[in-house]
Amino acid sequence: QVQLVESGGGLVQAGGSLRLSCTASGSIFRLNVMGWYRQAPGKQRELVAAITSAGNTNYADSVKGRFTISRDNAKNAVYLQMNSLKSEDTAVYYCNIKAIYLEVWGQGTLVTVSS
């Protein structure tokens, strides 16, 4: 059974930075997509950034130039470096992994950006 464990959320002032980490445990097909989603209060969950096992990335327009997703395939880990944070980035951030016959979500980590 695959599990995702996230860390790195917290409270930060606007303009600051945070780094989220997520590690997958269990048997994972090597071809997969790992990503970060977020859900703000009263809003739908949305994709923030995703990265394939080959290193191809995709970002939401709202975070381009500020956030960077990366991964370590040897550790089954994905990271999200968030810079120049804004109050509108406040949300619960969820790690996600998709592979053939598999999709798993992490428990979520809260990011709060104070203005």
C-alpha cells in the first residue's frame, strides 16, 4: 500500500519562502507523476505543480516564476519550493502521486501566508 507523508507547512509572512516535502512509501511503479495541489477555504482543490518521473513539469499560472517543483526518484520524494509567497497562497497543500492503476493523496499540510 502506497502512503504519502508531507512536511514543511507553516506560517510565513508575505514575501517569504517555504519548502514542502513529500515522501512516498510502498511499491510504486517507476513511471509516475507526482504533484502538489492546494485547497483554500471555500474553494475547489486545484493543481499547483506536477512533475513526471522524467522530470517534465507543469505549473499553475498563478505560481509560475515563484514556485519550483522537483523530485528525487531514488527517494520517491517530491518537493515544492515556494518563494515570494502571497496571502492568496494560503491553503492546505496536498501531495499526490499518479501511476498506472494508482492514485494516492497525502494528508495535507497547511500553509498560511500573513499579509
